[in-house]
Amino acid sequence: MQMNWVCDESWKPAFTQSMFFFGGIIGTLFFGYAADHFGRLWALYSANGLLLVTGLATPFCQNFVAFTVIRFLMGLTHTTFFSVFFLLTLENVSIEKRSFIGNISLAVALTVGGVYQPWLLKYLQDWKIWHHALFIQVLFAIVPRGFIHESVRWLASEGRVEESIEVLKAIAKFNKKTVEPHIYKSFEKLVIKEKSHESQKSWLDLFRTPRLRRNTILMIITWMCISSMFDGHIRNISNLKYSIYWTFSISAALELPADLCTVWSLNALGRRWSAFLSMTLSALAMIVCGFNLHNIPLATVFAMMGRFFITFAMNTGAQISFEIVPTELRGQGNALANVFALGANFFSPYIVYSSKAWESLPFMILALGSLFGAVTALFLPETADVDLPDTIEEAEEFDKHHTFFYVPIVHKWRAKKEAKEEARRNFNIPQITFSENETSLLSNRPAKAKKTGC
């Protein structure tokens, strides 16, 4: 940091990082509340605006107090600056496109950014210039107001019928679709009817009913495990013997294939089994890696495999955390999960540091944490191919019809097979027996003369 934070002042970098995470906890709660009460767009623009200002201001901080304050303010935007847009995306697309739209943007952006940034830093050899180059990109996130629209689901949940209809009309016009006026009228009546029975909600309502309470707790635990293990994997690269530039770039390049696999898996295997499978495979890769650290090429390959599968799990967990919570509390519910995840992330540096006790210990901890998260994910409700719940009442009844071993691709295959069998039974033509004369007429051949006795 070029501030001589060494010897007696060596505690200062860790303290500023702690203040960053502390800001993250406060900011996540604040922007989660804001997303539910002031709108998704308000939270999105506010978080990214603050991130842009603090990011550009950081290199100008010349003392400990100023740097700590800026880190705290930047921490307020941690996760929110992109998670709100992810939320907005999921609420504005159809069921069959949620997984693709939600993950393809992350796949491209995280891959490109993660691959070029280490080499840009190595080329510039100046963290201040690099910092400015990194955060000036936030300008692209502050999209012109007319380019994206507020969530129709959120507007409807707030009873803002006219605004929600205007958004729907703008979307229909952009897609060159014609919507009959009576459909808008039906939508308006439905929103007014549902809004008349609603009261103001807070995140505490997530724990008011038994099934939603259970799902919320399981979602938080699973997200804590996935988030902390993902952060641990990134930091644990330092325990590999290869160049940090190469290992970081390669691990970042795995984002694209991992995200593309996630898109397929979320629809085919479902959210629960995707999370279970990816975290289990990540754990197995870490176990193999931990016991083969003396074989550097082998250890590096399995470490990258572990990173691939934990990225797979991260994308799955992010989507689950949004889909389980009802629309009226989705911002606060996701914020609550992220607060607990940030708390778990406090321990990820200590996971890496545990190599001082035993060089394989970080890999074993990452394996155990992944296995624990894999088990809890199995008991979550399946959200694939179903409408997102809008109210607490809908969330309480959510996914009651699915069995524990429900897998979307298997269910679809069985349904298709049963439909074919049903069609075959419906179109089964009864057997008709013809006499010899009728048969000859149908075949245009003369019938055989009957033999008669003399």
C-alpha cells in the first residue's frame, strides 16, 4: 500500500479489510430494505454510484483514517452492486429462461474480468492506475434509465398498477408483440385485489410460518457454506506452488464453462441436485488435492477442478437464494442471507492460514464445508420449472407436490412417455372381421365358389 504499514503498524491492513466487511453487512441490510421499499432500480443505481465514487477515490487516500473510511463506504456496496441486477433479471424473465439469462452474463463478465485483470496489474506495475482502470468500468453498470425497467413483480406487489402496466407495454412494444387491452384490465383487477389484503412486511415475516421458516433457514445455511467455500477457494490459490498470475487467470477462465454447465444443470437436474452434485465433486477434488500436494501438477489440476465445481455451486446457490423468497421480501431475504454469508467469509482467511499447522488442512476444511453444504441443499424446495412465489402465503405452499427424489429431466421424460402411451391407447383402432365376400370386394378379386354336393 506504500504507506509503510509494517512492524508495529502491520495490523492496519487487516483492520481496513475488517471495516470493509463490516460495511458490507450494514450495506447489504440497507440496500436489501431499499430494494423492497424503494425499488430494485433505486438500489441498483445507488449501490453502483457509491461504488464508482469510492473506487476512484481510494488511490487518493494518504492516511489511515481516510483509507479506512473509504473502505467502509465501499463495503456498503459489497455484493449489492451486482446482486440487485441479478434479482431484477430473474423477476423479469419467463420460467424456462431464468437459468440462462441469470447465468450467462455472469459467465462472460467474470471470465473476461478475472482473466485480464491480473495481467493488467502486472503490466502497469502501479496499483493506483490499476485501481482507476478497474473501477471506471462501473460506469457501464449505471445504465441509462430508459434501457432497463423496474421489476413488474415488485411494482405489482406495491400496488403501483399503472407503472407496472406501462412497463409491460414498453416490453411488448420492444418485442413487437400485441397484447389485448382486456389482459391489462385483468392484470389490474388482480393486483388491486391482492394488494387490498396485504400489510407491510419485514424480513421477520420470513420466520412467521413453519414451512417458509424452514426453507429460509436451510437457504441461509446453504448459502453460507457455498459463499465461504468459494471465497476460501479463491484465497487458497496462494497455497499452490504455481505463479499466482497463472493460477488466478486459469481459475477465472473456468467461470465460463462452469456457468454454462450450470445453465444446463439447473434446468435438467434442478436446483437441489445441482447444488448437491457440484459441492460433493468440489469436496472430492479438494481431498485428492490435499493428499497429493507433493505432486505439483496433479495438485494444481485437482485444485482447478475444485474451483470449477465450487463456481458451479456458487451460481446455483445464488439463484436458489433469490427464488425461494417471495417477491414482497425478496430483497430483504437475499440481503439477510448475504449478511450471514459475509459473516462466514470472515473465517476464509483463517482457512488459508491453517496451512501453517498442516499444509493439507485448508483443503480438508474446504472439503468438509462443501460436503455440509451439499447435504443441506438437498432439503431445500425445488424451484425449477415453477412460478416464483409472490406472497408469504404462496411461499408457504411452495413445492409441496415434489418428492425428495424429484429430478426435472426424469420427470419430463416420464411425462412424455406417459403421454405417448395415453395417445396410443386413445387412437387404438378395434379389430374388424370381414366375411369372405366382403374381403374379395375390398381386394377387387372374385370370391371362391362354394363347393356343393351332387
